Amino acid sequence: MKDPSLTLGIEEEYQIVDPETGELHSYITQILDAEGQITVEGVKPELHQSVIEVGSGVCRTPAEIRDEVVRLRTAVSDLARSDGLRILAAGTHPFSSWMDQRITPLERYLGVEQDLQDLARKNLIFGMHVHVGIEDKEFLIDAMKVARYFIPHILALSTSSPFWMGRPTGLKSYRSVQWRNFPRTGIPPTFGTYSEYEHIVRSLVAANAIEDASKIWWDLRPHHLYPTLEFRFCDICTRVDEAVCIAAIIQAIVAKLWRLRRDNMTFRVYPLTLIDENKWRAVRFGVSGDLLDLGRETPRPAKELIEELIGWFLDDVLDDLGSRKEVEYAFEILERGTSADRQLATFEESGDLKAVVDRLIAETAEGLPT
């Protein structure tokens, strides 16, 4: 078997807001050309007109991912600023209502609205997807099966959606709950071979349930066009450093799983029910609560398990990847809190959700050229 390329790609979904009111602003139709495209490379419309999506080029290292995230955030920020608007990165908007948002009038999104009705209209959420290049399909399907264990750990680090429609929800990732309403979402089932996965796709297509594999929205999935494993469960990260850190951790996990497979070893595959319990704990508490240590069958602080993931499980691949600095930024997240923690602290101090929006705008721009 050939070593996987471990290339990286990242997609982010930004909110477009009016800086005076803090409200989401329907904007996309102002910058679409006659073909429904945006002329800036890597920038695309999304389901709601107040959302703008970006996708990086193919990168080799987290340092290259940083350059791409900075480039794309700068490009989108410049677009928005030219019309007196701003961008922010958070999994939900603190107070804007989904009922006030307009759907992007393109065939793909109108079709999603037609199929899913209010589930689509309420899907006013903002995520980050990370792609890792894996050319061998059998290793890809094996990595998907094993990497499910780490979904809660990574999600906890990315939490940035504690508010929904003007209320603190009591959850650190309300976006995850809202997204779960869509069909074909959540932690994927296990497959023994890639052909088993293909059989599921063919069956769904034959039944007219989906057009193609792009409508399977699991937390982890083989991409339908590119030889990548797509990690789809994170809230969008507010700070550039957080996004780069999580991309680096995901790349390192795949690299470690490949090293184990190459040496005829693997990581234990745990029952979906237990992984889903840990995911719920990450949604509810972020890095502040407990996760289940599934090997020891006991609860432990999420911070301890995330530190163990980095300091023990991933340590021997970080220098080969050249990503130690980016991965170990997670220790700073654990110490200072996630975006969700900072948003809640701002609201507690000010009692003002507009102050939360202002902080999000400022943090989204950190690290961008002035």
C-alpha cells in the first residue's frame, strides 16, 4: 500500500453581519455574477444569503492552511467591508432569527429547501470541514471507522455556538444539535470495506433518496469527488489559530492511524453508542466537562483526555509532520477556553449580545492584514 499524501483542505462558513445592529445581513445576491458564481477564487454562496463559504486550495502542511485561511478571510472581509458589512466566525449567530433569513436563489439551494422544508430554513448554522488526502480507499474506510472515537475531543475544542435566537442555550455547541435534524447526519456506521460503503450509496441513489454521495452528511465521510476523508462535525473556529490547530490535529490523527496500520496494529473500534455519548458531552460542556475514557470505562475531565490525545497518542508523528506548534496550540485553548466560553463570558460581563457580536467580529479578524 502506498503512503497517503495527507494533504489538507479546509472549508469555512462565515456570517455576514451589519456592524451597527449586529444582525445577519442577506448579502450573497449582491456579489453573484450572471452564472450564480462569486468571482473571488475559493469563495462560494451557501444555503442562506447571509452565509458565505470558502474552500482552500490543496495544502501540505498546517502552515500552508494558515496562509489559505488568512487569504480567504481577508478576501471575504474585503468584499463585505466594501458594502459596509463585516464577517464573523461562530457556529450560530447570538440573536438573529432564521425566520428573517432569505434562501439563496440558486437551483441547488432551492432544491434543498424543497426537499427539507423548515429543516433547511432553520439550518442557520456555520461549520468547518477539514479534508485529509487518503488515496487508498481501503485505508480511507478503515481510518473513518477508527477516527470516529476522536470526534468528541475535536468538537469540544471547536465549540463556538452557545446562543440561539437571542438566548443562551446551556450548550457549548448548539450548532451540532440543530444540524442533527438533517437526515443522514451524525456519527457514521462502520464499514469493513470500501465496497460496503459504495453499496449503501448505490442503494440510496437507486431509491431516489439522494442524487449522489454529496447528500450523505455524516460527521466523517469519503468525499464524493476527491480522494479525501472529510471531517465535518466542527463548529467554525472564531480565531485563525484555532482553525489551524484543529486541522493539524486531524492530519496528525490520520498520520498516526496510517503508522499503526503500516505496522499491523490499529486503534480499538468502540461502539457507536459510547462515542455518541461522548459527543453529547462535548456538545453540552465543551472542554469544561467530563468525557468517558472508553478504555477504562470511567469518566475523566475532557481536558485530561485531550491532553492525552496530543501528548501521548500523537506525539511521535508531530515532528515528522512539522506541526507540533500548531497542534500544541490546543493546550492554550484548554487553558483559556473555546470561543463558546469567551462568548458566554462576554455576555455575563455585559448582559449585551451585541457586545458578543462585536467580540466575534474582532476575533475573526485577528491575524489578518490590517
